[in-house]
Amino acid sequence: MVAGKQDALLAQMRKGTLQYCVLALLADEERYGFDLVRSLAETDGMVTSEGTIYPLLSRLRRDGLVDTTWRESSSGPPRRYYRLTKAGRAALDAFKGEWGRFRDAVDHFVERKAG
Amino acid sequence: MGTTPDKLVERYLKHLEVELDDLPRDRRREIVDEIAGHITEARAGLEHESEADVRNILEGLGDPADIAEDARERFEVQPTAPAPPYKPGWMEVAALVLLLIGGVVLPFVGWFVGVILLWLSNAWNVRDKVIGTVFVPGGLGLSLFLLVFVGSTSVSHGGTVCEVDPSTGREINCTELPSSEPSTDVADFLKFGVFVAIVVAPLVTTAYLAYRLRRQPSAATA
């Protein structure tokens, strides 16, 4: 039962932070969905169902954190490219600060006991 | 009859579309289109596409139900709750009464209103509604009409004469006749059968619908 709760907590943490990982991936360049998913999937443990990225992207677009443009692709149908908006960049920067403090605080306790 | 990759993809996308039913239309479209694009991109990157490759792509995307759950959470959409067990109300009672005797009170119109209520109600399924409509159009009003205008006010069958109560269409005051009128007339016998049928059928139908009404909610909660 404890393991189940822990899994659920980790899943929630992953879900909550995933959008900032997506925003961070878009910080330097615009990307299309499949490319984003591939980059996220390269890091183990971040995405369990790749398909869930797309509802997230749709939500970010509606919240005005990302913008999209269609571009022709040399290898198939046109692709929808995502890029960060000003609001998206501000949200990412704010999260970076908070996350750093949070991570250090958790590490402070967890790492001390473990080590 | 093997499943081709195209079939697998088609089935997956259809499944996804159904699962995303709770989302607003434009969001559902956007997500399904993007995932369809993802699959196209992934397949284009394969050198020799096999069924296993396509299955792996779809598995990587995840179960449509999981994607839909995630999407509902992202968009703060409540999943549509299954309909609560139906409690029969005035509409069902009115439908039953009007179906049976509405045609007697207000010829045809009364029964017709009953049919409308029957079809508006959620308490019966389509099969029940068809039964309620077909057996018998007009309800007892039709029986009455036939008895009064086609059959004459007294029905003679066998050795019995009955009067018909014009308000209910039921046969009343039946009296045995002396054997002066033999009961061998086949036409009379058939007529009797038809009359019984058109009187009994609406009663049976009403009883059946009432029974279904009482059964359904308990079946739904069981």
C-alpha cells in the first residue's frame, strides 16, 4: 500500500513538472511534437505514455505559454512547431527559481539521512 | 485476415477519439491530429516497417484511456458520470394512463400524447417503446371504437351476450343466452377473438410497461 502511494506521488510529481521540462526544451529553439517527445523519452523516467505530451501541448498553447506555426516538412506532411511565448519564458524562469529552492531543501534532508 | 499496420493505427486513433469524448471538440481534434502526426513521423523513420514496429509506436504513446484521463485532468474536464438510476415520475405514469385510456377520453389525441411521453421518457428502452406504440395504437380507445362502431353495442359470441361499458371499453353485464342461438358460427367466434385481443392487448402492454418501470431502477442499481 505504501508502495502504491509512493508510485502515485511520483506520477503526480512527474505530471506537475513535465510542463516545465517541455517549456525548457523550447527555450532555445522551436520544435515539433514528435521531436519534443523523442527528446523527453531520451531521459529515462520522465514520460511513461508519450501520448500524454499532446494534451499538455494543447493546454500550454491555450494558456498562451507556447505559440505554434505550421511548417512544411521535407519528408512528409507539414509539422506544427511549438515555440515559447514571453509568458512561457516568464513561467519557466519563475519555476526554475522555485524548483532550485525546493530541490535543495529536499536534498538537504533526504541526502543527509541517506549519506 | 491479419491486421495490417494501417488497420492498427486506424483502430488506435478511433479508440482515442472515443476516449476523448468528454473534451471540447476543438481540443479533441487537436490532440487526435497531433498524435496521428506523431505516428506518421515515427513510421516514416522506420526502414522496413513491420507490424511489431507499429505496435511499439502505439504502445509508446500509451493506452488511449490513459491519454484521455491525462487530458481531462489537464483541461479540468469532469468525466461524464454514468446516468443515475432512473426514478419513474409523473411523466411515466401519465404516459401509461394516456396510452391505455387517453384514446377513450380524447379520441386519438389522448393516446398520441401518451406515445410522445412514452418516447420522451428515459425509463424504457427502445424495444419497450416500440411495444408500447404498436400494441395497440389508440389503446382501449381503439377497442371501444371497434366495439361501438364496427361490432354494434352488444357483442354476441357463443351463448353469451355482453354489453360494452362505453367509458372503459370493457364488456359488462354478460348474460348467458338460452341455447336458442347456437354458438357454432365461425365468423362470430373469430370476431370474439379479435375483440378480446384488442381489449386484452392494451391491458397486457400497459401491465408490461409498468412492470418494466418497476424493474429497471432496481436492475440499474444492482
